[in-house]
Amino acid sequence: MADALAQQRPAAAAASPLLKVADLEGWYGESHVLHGINFDVREGEVVTLLGRNGAGKTTTLKAIMGILAKRRGSITFDGKELIKLPARAIARLGVGYVPEERGIFASLSVDENLMLPPQVKPGGLSVDEIFQLFPNLRERRTSQGTKLSGGEQQMLSIGRILRTGAKMILLDEPTEGLAPVIVQQIGETLAKLKREGFTIVLVEQNFRFAASVADRHYVVEQGKVVDMILNEDLDASTEKLHAYLGV
Amino acid sequence: MFELLGIPPQALFGQLLLGLINGSFYAILSLGLAVIFGLLNIINFTHGAQYMLGAFVAWFLLQYLGIGYWWALIIAPIAVGITGVILERLMISKLYHLDHLYGLLLTFGIALVIQGLLRNEFGISGLPYSIPPQLAGGQNLGFMFLPNYRGWVVVASLVVCLATWFVIEKTRLGAYLRAATENPTLVGAFGINVPRLVTLTYGFGVALAAFAGVLAAPIYSVNPNMGAELIIVVFAVVVIGGMGSILGAIITGFGLGIIEGLTRVFYPEGSSVVIFVIMAIVLLIKPAGLFGRAA
């Protein structure tokens, strides 16, 4: 599988990547959880990180975002090295983060939640465009953020990042615990964002969902990227993937 | 001359007014504590000393620079607020990764140092600070005599408390503050400078204390111990209202001042302990405080 990775990497590197993660290591306190993550994402691509629970996918996103306090290696975004930067500086470069737990604030209304992240780059979606994308939110503007349903909270969590003008979005398990009809709506949203040129790094357990939106898949195992599969090769690689994911 | 429940109205309203005055100070001070605790998770034991510093700065301004009350009302909170910013940057911020207890010990120690230094220099007999001439005298309301300055203290406190409430609950800046109180990591990941927000919030809470100190200067004499005496009651107010609740701090502050005043009318012996009795009862029945959200 290392060979497969080596063969495919030059193709990915042909257009210079928007995000390049090299030898990324990370720790939670004393516990060493990332052991050398390598992957890259080209502009306009949707890339997933697949892997079992605890493989280090969420931690990888946190390390890119600068939330993981202790990290080493190299993360370059748009030609800039992020490894030494605090989270707020990384956000200001145009990296948007949608956390797994959604991060909707209970003491803020839906409107306030939506308006909270400052605009970091020009060209973000307007509030009206966000409401066109997620019509449910419009009727709930004055509600307390956490009074929304799980699906609405996920939409709010994605929507507020689209306002900021961030061109790359780190999306952590957006479909977790949601009804199929909501999952479908979020899938359509991601497809639309991809058409509009957003670059998305998606952590996903829902394999079928991942396959429906992504260009490429990186497999994470025990804090390392062990394989890369193009979406069009997915059918041919089913067996291999099942072995990785233990399904 | 009418009487209410056997109490002459002058005595009743006089004590009610006194209660309202005390309540004004309770409200501003517990509001500052609540704002600071909400975001910093630190129980700011320096608060009483910072209130006292506000009064001292007003006195210094008048004594050495000839700057009067109205300017002091603006300058003292800013000056003391800046000392708060420096204190937070240099010392308090080093303790955020530790247990709350360390912040409490540090701020308590700093309060003792500030009070000790000023006590050494000025003694404890108190320095006079006169009421500004515009607010001298009073109004005869028929049922009682209202000194103008005391009326002003109540109005000014209410305005400052409500303005603070408005900023925190209704503005963009307040939304940052509330969000950072809930989840500072995520707010930082949106590109907001949370450490700076924390520093400014501490400075603002301290400035509120100093503002109360200037208001207090003409009523109580300017004394190094004035904060230490008051702050114990204010902590009881904060416990009753619930740590971290903005509106709770304001309502509880004024409410308990009034209750204290009424107690002084109907059962004077109980007036100095009534707030602590209420605190004990609240702790037993609703430990998070009347307006507190259970953790």
C-alpha cells in the first residue's frame, strides 16, 4: 500500500496543493496520537479522511486548525506555514472550521451564532444566500442556538463559516446522528459548495456519504495516512477499504 | 403624620434609601465580578481593593491636580482599569491553566498588598471627599428628605448597570463575550483574539469597581479598608444571584440592598447578617444561585 501511495502522489502534486500536510505529529497532553500524517488537497477539491474511531481524523483537523496545542511537522496552506500559528491567525488566512460537536452557542440566538465568526476574506456568502441554502434557519433566527434540531444546528454550523469568506473548510462528521433526509440536504450543499470552488476536507464515518461528494479519500490508521484512493477507484477498492475500516 | 406598621415614614423611607444606595454598590461590584468570572473563571478577590483604588484616585486627582469629581468619574475607572489590564497580562493570565483556587489566592494576595501599602501611607481614619457642588443639598419629597447626591448615586448605578447589560446581551461585542465564555477555543478558531478579549474584560470589570469607588468617595470617607469591608457582602450577593449571571447580579444587588434596609427598620439587630442568612438558605436550596445556570 505504501507503493500505491508513492505512485499516486506525483499526480496529486502536479497542481500545487492548497493544503499540504507533511509529517504531522500531535499530542493530547502526554499521549502521542498523530504519528506522521501526510496528505495534500488541491484547490477546489473535496477530500475525505476515512478511518476507524480513534484513528486520528478529528485530531488531524484540530492540528491543522491550530486547536491542538502540541503539534509538530509541517502544514502549509496557500503557501504559508501554519505549524507555529495560533488558531486565530490560521482562521484569518481563510481556513473555516466546522467542529464535530457543531459548536452552537447556547447563550446566542441563531442570528448571533450566524454572525459570530468575523469575515476573514472577501467573497463570503451573504446572510440571504445562507438562508437560501438552509431555509429552515430563516424561520428560527431569534431562537436560542441550541434549541434547534441537530440537523438545523449542523446547517447553522456550516452556514456561519460560509459567511466568513474562508475558501477551505474543515468539516468534521457533518452527518453524524442525522436523519437520512437531512444527510441528503447536507450532501447537496457540499456538492454546491464544490461547484462554487470551495476546498473541503471532510472527516466522515458515513462511507456512502463520503463517496457521494469526494474526489479522493485518505485512509487514516493509528495516527498515520496509510493509503489514498481516488473516488473513481472506490468500487474496485471496496475489499481493501473494508479491511481498513473494519466494516 | 401617618405611620406604616408602627414605623414613622421618615425612618422607613430613610432606610429604604440607604438600602438602595448600598444596593447600588452591591449591584455594580457584583456585576463586575460576574463579568470577570464568566469569561476568566477567576473569582476576583482584588475587586474590593480596586473599588477602594477608584476612590483614592479621585482623592489624588483632587488633592494633587485639582481635578474634580466629574472628571474623576471618568479618569479613575480608566486609570484603575489600566492597572487591571497590566495585572491580568503580567500575573493572572499565567494561572488560567491551573485550578480556580490559584487565581483566587493571587487576587486575594494582591488585595492585601494594595490595602497594606495604602494603610501604611494614609492610615485608616479616612480622607474627606466632598460632594460636588452641583449635587449639594436635597429635595423634600414630603414623606422624606432626599439628598441630591444619594439620588444621583442610585441613578448613575442603574444607568451603568443597564448599559453594561445592554452591551453584553444585545451587541456584537457582547456576543463575542458570551460565546467566548462558553467555548473560548472555538471562538479563537473563528479568528477572534480571545486573550485580548479576556484582558479587556478584566480591565472593564475592574473599571466598574473603580467607578463605584468614585461614587462612594463622597458618601463614605476614602479609606484603605473601605473595599475589604464591602467586598465580603458583595461576594455573598454574587453567591445569591449566581456566579456569571449579568442580570442576576444587578437585580440581586439592588434587591438585597433594599432587603437589608428594611431589616434595619423592622429588626435592626438582624441587618448586618440578613444577607448572609439569605446566602446560606440559597446555597442549601439552589446552590447555583437564584439566576445561575446549573453547571
